[in-house]
Amino acid sequence: MITNFSDHAANERTFLAWVRTSIAVIAFGFIVERFDLFLAFASLAGKPALPVPRSGFGHVAGLVLIIIGMGMIAIAAVRFVRTAKEIDDARTHPGTGSRIDLALAALLFCLAGGLLFYLAHTLAAKA
């Protein structure tokens, strides 16, 4: 029997949820980057379906999302290992705080706002 099995299982589920979310962020970054590249090729192939101003923001935003997703996986792995050690320790440990989580949420919020602005600018150029 594994001591503190339910705590270890919860720790592993949390880790896997972070990894799943990270994969979604990486996939979204890939889609954003590829869509921007698709728009560039569409405009080179003749008359574009949408008159899109080419600023390269989509390319940069996609790469930033991929890097953020990779960082999320690394942070999740470090937290998983640290929490697994703390579960088996007899001493009481203080909470880790949520500064990294809040910083990541703020960064993703700013990037999503930038993508929203980019999309609104693109649609306004179409009209």
C-alpha cells in the first residue's frame, strides 16, 4: 500500500491537467503562427480573399504561445516533484503562493488581448 496514495494521485492529476493545458496552449500557438503564414501565402498567390495588413504579429504571437506552453510544462514538472516530496515529509510546509500562476495568467491575458486587437484590426481593414 502506498502511503498518502490519495494525495499522490491528486498531485498527479493536477500535473496531468497542467500538461494537458500546456499542450492546448502550444497547439493554439501553432495554429496562430500557421494561420498568419497562410495569410501571407494567400496574399502572394494573387488577390487575397481578405485584404490583411502584414505586420508579423501573428507569427510572433504564435511563437510566444508555444514558448509559454513549454514553460508551463517545465513549471508543472518542478511543482509536481516538489509537491510529491512534501506529501511524504512529516513536517508541515507553507503554501507555495500563486505569484507564478498569476504572472502566467496575466501574460496569457495580455497576449489574448493583443490577438483580439490584431483580429479586430484585420476585420476593420476588410470592411
